[in-house]
Amino acid sequence: PHHGFWQTNQVMTGLMVDMVLKAAGPLKGASVLDLYCGAGLFSIPAAMAGARVLGMELNEGSTIQAAENALLNGSASSCTFQAGDAGALIAAQRPGQWDTVILDPPRAGAGPLVMAALARMAPRRMVYVSCEPRGLVRDLKALGTAGWDIARIQPLDMFPHTHHVETVVSLVRKA
């Protein structure tokens, strides 16, 4: 068994995946970078919708599990996974290489270095999934000053009767 993070609310997780895919825009033929991909929660459905996906994740066990999940779901030919630090991995990406970036960082958020690297990559759109409002606000401010607008914010009550909230944010480059 591989240890990694899993969403526990299966009903809301399905809704969140649908919301992220819709926010990612047309996926058929698109190139998608899934940063902090875990076991492929967004990568695999994006590939099944016709995208070419690269999932990046610090936890090597999660990337192994993501590759196994992609194989089980018939999307292994459209999904690849890479283990390593997000900042170091995205530094090697070329501007314009990705149509869409999906990121679902840990509770602390992605941080200023990752946000700056993402802004330089200049994808057409980004979808940011967050479980911590403070880190999200910090990261969104960095993207705002780097030329990104918030198109939509949708909170999700993934953990009823707690103070935790998951948020899906759609971002587009300023005109």
C-alpha cells in the first residue's frame, strides 16, 4: 500500500472533480499540468476527457499510485506522473507549454515561488483548489499582481459540522 492523502467525503469529492474539470475548460486535445496531483484525483478524469496530463507530486508513493490508477482507468497513455518538489519541477516547464494548470496544494498553500513560476508559465487558465483560506488569499494576491484575474470562486462544504471549507477558484490571465 502507498500512503498519501485521500478526500474522505466521496459525494462532495465527485462534485469537486466535476467542478474542477468544468473550470479547466475544453479538455479534448488540451495539455494539462496537475500540480500536487496526489493519486490522480484530477489528472485521470482530465485524461479521460481527452487531455494530455502531467501530474506532479512530492510524495513518490502517490505518483506510483496515480500511475496504477491511470492504468486501471484506461488513461495511462494520456497521463504521466513525476515525483519531486513542486517548485523545482515547474521551473523546468516552458512558458506556453500548458493550456491549463490545476493545483491542489497542501494546507499551507503553494507559496510565492510556485506562484511566480506558474505566472511565468503563462497557461491559458488555472484552477486552484484550496482547503485553507489564508494560504489561498496569499497565493491569489501573488497571482493578481502577476496578471491573473479570478473568474469564479466556489466554496464546498467537504466536512460538514466543522470549520473546514474547500474552495475551487478559476483563474484567467488579464486581457
